[in-house]
Amino acid sequence: MALPDVPGSSVPVTDLDPERPVPHGYVLLDVREQDEWDAGHAPGAVHIPMGELPVRVDDIPEGDLLVVCRSGGRSARSVAWLNQAGFDAYNVDGGMKAWERAGLPLTTDDGAAPTVL
């Protein structure tokens, strides 16, 4: 699997390895709202809602960021902001809806059956 070299690029979920969708050295940053996260998210993802990014900049992990939302709009805006702030961020094209359609893993914190809102 080859991910783009240029921060700000989109990464189709079909380019992700179903066995290890988040490659070594990358962090999956989920910028959806709390209710969306609670309904279902990728295992190991870091959750910081888009509106909280500027005040939680110190909570953003180091490493290349794969940024995801529901369908790609919020994550695209977040990627633009993150790259201007000095991070190397890439947009997960199609968001968690595409992630779910591709059969990539989902989980919940409470053990309920995961879904993408």
C-alpha cells in the first residue's frame, strides 16, 4: 500500500490494508462529534472533534495524521488547518462511511454493536 507523499492529499480507504488500516508511523485522528464517535469508531483512533482542534493542539499526537470524519468534509477542513499549523495530515476520502463500506474494523467503548452515524 502506498500512501501519498504530499500532506493534504486524500487517501482512499481502498488504499488501506484491511489487516492494518493505519500504517506504522501514522495516527488515525477522528474529528467527528462525540455522539458519532460513541456509535462506532476505528480501533486505536484518537478522538478530537474538529471544533476542538485549536484548543487541543497539544493533544494532537505526533506522526503523520490520517484524518477522518463521517464522509470527508470536516476532515478535509481539519487537514487544511492541521497542515497550516505544521502537522502532516491526510484526508481519509469518504470518511467513516467509506471505512464501514470497505469492511474495515469498527468498535465502541461500551461494547455495543458499532455503526457509523
